[in-house]
Amino acid sequence: MAGKGLITDIKRYAIHDGPGIRTTVFFKGCPLNCLWCHNPECISPGKDLMYFEYKCIACGLCVKICPEGALKLTGKGIDIDYQLCTYCEKCSEVCPTGALEIKGRFYSVPDLLEEIEKDLLYYDSSEGGVTFSGGEPLFQPEFLREVLKGCREGKIHTVLDTAGCAPREVMASVMEYVDLFYYDLKFADPAEQERFTGSNSDLVLKNLEMLCQEGRGKDIVIRFAVIPGITDTEKNVKGLMEILSSMEGLGEIHLLLYHDVREKFRRLGREFLLTELEVPARVRMEYLQNKFSALDLKVKTNT
Ligand code: SF4
Ligand code: SF4
């Protein structure tokens, strides 16, 4: 029996995370550390504390209650010493405006299934379901597997949004319970994958190959985040196209527009290192869409 799973957030009525209306469950923890991560609050395997300064009314209640002395009220709002914080949640509980928010809550399998089942009516009316995202859901494999099994028993459609960076046995242990994979591909060159994400591309490609060999290619949507000057170079695009053309049965690829995430990093007390990064121009997305169209795949963009 799987223990509890750490979940960052549950988003309801999502319409961009798979077919129909969906509930998206964001798992905590990821073996990658992409410098442009769109959900940096999901990266660490433990809890996080986020501060939304525009909600803060400078009442000082959080400073008074913090047992570790981790908070200071300054002229610019609350200053958090993350080295001292133990994520006890006292400050977020006392904050009257929600300016401090703990990210990460433990759920048992039945509790999470109960949350997912609250939206059954929406799934039924829209042919939707639940999407497991993150972070990396495969980072909590036993918990994920039990939740997926519960969804299958309840006839709830599932999407697994994954970067595929997990041991083969982990992917093999969940794949029969997944209806659709959203599979992130970032780099063709292992050295670039290591440099920009700190992870091993061998696992990513081997798992993709295994899924295709098992006849699941038609159930995979490849997702490619267009990060200007980093993932969208001619060399990388060419390499990825070669990889994709060698995989059997794939039907679709989505090109994902990079969004500015530096605010999110700041609210977590993390430094955003890609300070020069710009959102890609529409013309660049169109160029890449045309380029990937040379493959026998349906190509979509989220511009
Ligand atoms: S979570 Fe606890 S330790 Fe961390 S800042 Fe808040 S009150 Fe202090
Ligand atoms: S309790 Fe909330 S509103 Fe009050 S100072 Fe702290 S963060 Fe700001």
C-alpha cells in the first residue's frame, strides 16, 4: 500500500491539460531542474513557502508567530530567511490575506481520489478526466500507481504529464493505467540535457522507445517547450526530429510557448538565472511549426 503523496496543487476546470474539462493534480518533486521551469514551486521534494507581496497588508502577525525568527517586516514587505524556515505553516495559517502560502500538502490515495471524483460530472459531460502533472509524477511512483489504478476502476480518463526521466521499471509499472501521455522532450544532445536540466536524457529516450515498442505511440503527445536560444536551436530541432522519426506510431506534437516565470522564482526566494530570456516571437513559433510538419505528425502550438 502506497503511503501519502505530496501534492503541490489541484487545479479544477483545466481546459489545456488534455481532452475535455480536467482536474490537474500537480505532484511535488522533480529529478529535473530546468532553468526556465514553469512550475518551480513543484521542483523541490519538500514543502515550499511562497510570498505574494501584493497581498500583504504589513500587519506583522506572521513575524510574531514564527517560532524560528525566519520572518522580518521591512519597508518592502516580508523578508524570509529560508535557511531558518521549517515549513511549520504557522505564518500561512495566521496571515489574513493569503500573502504567505505553503506549497505542498500530503494526501492519502483515498483522499486524493475523493478530490478527483468531485468533478465527475464535468468529466462525463466533456469527455475529460484527470491529468497528473508537476513536478514529475513518476517521482512518487507507488502513490501515483495506486491513484491511477483507482481512476481506472472509477473509469476516469487519465493523462500523465511526464518528462520521462525515471527508471524503466517505474514507467513499466504505471503505463498500463495511463490513457494518454503528455511526454516532454527537451534536448537531443545528452550533454545539453545535463547542462540545462541537470538530468539524464538516456532514461527519457529509453522510456519513450519502450512505450512506442509496446504500441502506445498513438497514446503519446510529445511536448516541446520552445526556449529561445536554448531548445529551439537548429541543431537541437534537427536532432529531435531525427529521434521522433525513429519512434513508431507517434501521432502528435505540441510546441509550447515559453512564458516569463521570473516572478514565480522570486516568490519562492529562488534566483532566476536566465535573465536575458525573452518570450519567443510568433513568427518563430510558426517557423518551428512548419519545420516539425515535415514529420508525419499533427503539430499544434499554444500561441
Ligand atoms: S513556515 Fe513556520 S518557520 Fe517558516 S516562516 Fe512560516 S512560521 Fe516561520
Ligand atoms: S501576516 Fe500576511 S499580511 Fe500580515 S505581514 Fe505577514 S504576510 Fe503580510
